[in-house]
Amino acid sequence: MGRWKPDSRGRLEEAALTLYSQRGFDQTTAAQIASMAGLTERTFFRHFADKREVLFGGSPILRDRIVAAVASAPESAGPLDAVGKGLDAAAALLGEGRRDLARKRFTVIASNPGLHERELAKLAEYAAAIAGVLRLRGVGEPEASMAADAGMTVMRVALQAWADDDERGPELGAVMENALRKLRALR
């Protein structure tokens, strides 16, 4: 049997989140992450530009999936319904047995103001992309921006609630759907 182990990227992510949780983000190096994952530092940098990207490296994929789902929502769907389709796509991508990793990620980001700021910037980037798609669907302003921003707030709140729940709690899609339903109920 060979020495090569599959899923280098996933092993690096898990090692990074463990080390960030134990030592803190600022005290953890790429070399330490690679070593814990049983890989070289060079391999780390083949997967990630820097140690922050372990936390945010999937952002373009997530943004593109959300935007594609909003764009492909039925023409009859209102702005929040279209955004709900984007949230469904996000839940399908993020909720694949990754609750423990999400919990660790939230803890690391919450403990580092720079990472928290970056997280909020990424959500704002997603919202801007979603608002653009909503405008292409004929939604005017400020409705397109409000629906997009509200959707990203729902995603952030639902992800946090899902990550904080125990392993037997509802799946991410159900948590997002419930959060969107609560948003709609606000009067």
C-alpha cells in the first residue's frame, strides 16, 4: 500500500481549524498546519494562498452556486423566493456532514476581528452579486439589495444556529428555511 493519502485539501482544512482552535489563528503557521496534516508546507501553498484562505477559500464556489440558483429560480418567484433558492444551494454545499468544521470555523472567526471583518466582507460580496441577478430578473432598487442583504443575514444566522446545535439537530437546509420563514413573519 502506498504512502499517499487522499484529500490533501480536506486534511489541511481540518488540521488548520484544530490548530486555530488550540493555539489561535495568529499563533498558527502554515508549516504547522501542513505538518499536522502529514503534508509539506509546499503542498499547503498549492491549495491555499495563505492561512486565511483555509477559512475563505471556498467563497467563489459558494457565491457562484448561490447566484446560479437565484438566477434559475422560476420567473414567477418573488425576490425572497429567488433568494431562498440560493439559500437552498448554499445549504446543499455547506451542509454535507461539516457541522463540526463549521462550528470550529465560527469560533476561530469570532475570536479574530480581522477574520470577522473578512467574513462580513464576503457576505457583502455575495449580496452584491445576488442583487445584480435580482435586478436582471426585473427587481428594482432598493428591493433587490434589501432581499439580497436579508438573504445573506438569514444565511449567516442559520449557519451559526446550525453549527451551534448538536449533531442530531435539523439539517442546514431546514434551519435556513426556518430562518427565512421567520424573516418573512416579521411585521
